[in-house]
Amino acid sequence: MFALKQDIEVALVDRDISVTLKRAWRKMGIREKFRLAWEFMKALFGYDEEELEELDLKELMKQDVISAMMKEFGEIAPSVATVLIHERDEYIAKRIQDESKKGKVLAVVGAGHIEGIKNHLGKKILDVDLHELEQVPKKRVSIAKLVAYSIPVLFVALLVWMLMTKGPDAWNSIADIFITWFLINGILSAIGAAIARGHPFSIAAAFIAAPFTSLNPAVAAGWFAGIVEAKMRTPMVKDFQNLSKIESIKDFLNNKVIRLLMVVALANVGSMIGTFVALPIILGKGLGG
């Protein structure tokens, strides 16, 4: 407001937030996403109110404290730290340098970026490609996704081949294949949910969903088992708060949040194992007559 009143030019030198968030998300791996979500939950539900009241804002603004926080964040999510901190340091420094060619510049930046920007501006040559830093990386096509999408294609191709080569006699074999697929996928996914100590209804949901979700890469059996588990044993606020207080296997197993996550994960693992166990069996049945 002061700059506008004084008719001073204002330049927004930070990168578009949507670009920053998209770059961070695309660069993160699955493990990093889970770890970031886990740390977020612990911070959100596991804070100590007394400690929160004792926070000293002036102490937090000290550069050594900020540096320590940045370092810790970089250890939790290195890809995110690179995009949110280091890339933006480069981007902002380059924009400040470009603006300085027009005259004197007063830059207002976040405390966490001061040291990084100063280091970049102190270089003799600041070689930063702004266009490259504004690009959102394309979605990566992983081997896992290719395999996941190839399974339904292979399954349908087998059925079509059987109908073309065996005619009306194929229907009995097709029924046998469906029963085999259903039982192996369903039983192994249900076993996964049971190992996670899921509710009986969650185990049943995994059994029913797995044969169908194995043929649809967009959904997973664990999601359905998790929805039922959350409905039957809804996690309470205290379960989230106790995440940071887990000290034993018993605490781990009895926490409803942990149990819910385990039901989702192990039902999915069981379904995945079931798919790779059932696939060669049904191929043998279909191709071998």
C-alpha cells in the first residue's frame, strides 16, 4: 500500500504458487508422500498445548533456528524442500537481479529465504533459467502402472481368445476362470485385512472388492476395506493425538488410525499377491484347454 501511494513500482518476484505446488507434487515419490502425510498428522494432532503457548516468535525468527527447521524439513521431504525452498531461492534471486537493472530494489521475502537468496545474489554469474523453473514436470509412467493396466487387457484378451477358439464350449471354462480369479484374489486380500486385525465387515469388503478392483487400476480393494473399517471403528481425535505417544507394539496395534491404515495397506498387498498368483493359473486353464 505504501509503495502504491508513493507511486513506486511493485514487482511480484516469487513464482506462481500453483506451479510450485504442482512441481513439488510431481517430484515426490510415494514413500516421500506417505512420510510427509505422517509427519503432518503427528504435527496436527500430537502437539502439546503448553509448549505452543510458550513459543517465542522472536526466537523463531533467529536465522539459526530457521536454518535448523529448513534442514529438518529437507530430511523429511527432500524433493519438496528442493522445490519450495531451493528452487524459489534461485527464482527470486534471479527476478531481484533482473529488477535491479531498472534501479534500486527493496526486496521483501520470507525469513527462510534470506540466506539462500543472499548466496545466489553474491555469485558473479547467476545462471538461472526462469522458464525451466516455471515448467510443471510431466506425469511419469511407472512400470507398476504399465503392469496394472496390462492385467485387465490380458484378462479380456484371454476371454476373447477362448470364445473365438472354443465356441460355445468355452463358457464352462470361462466360468471356472472367473471362480478361480474371484476366490484367489478375494481370499488373499481378506487375509491381508485379517492380519491387520480389521473388522469382520472390513475383511468381507476386501474379499468381495479384490476380484473386481484387480481388473480396474483406478481403484483398490484396500480403499473399500478402509471405508468399511472407518465406518465400523471410526478413529477419534484421541487416536490422532496418541500417534506421537506410541511407545510399544501394543500401542501401535490398538491405535485406530494405525489399524485403519494397515487394513488399507495389507488388503491391497493381499489383492496384489492374489493377482500374480491367479494370473498364471487362469492363463494355464484358458490356454491349456
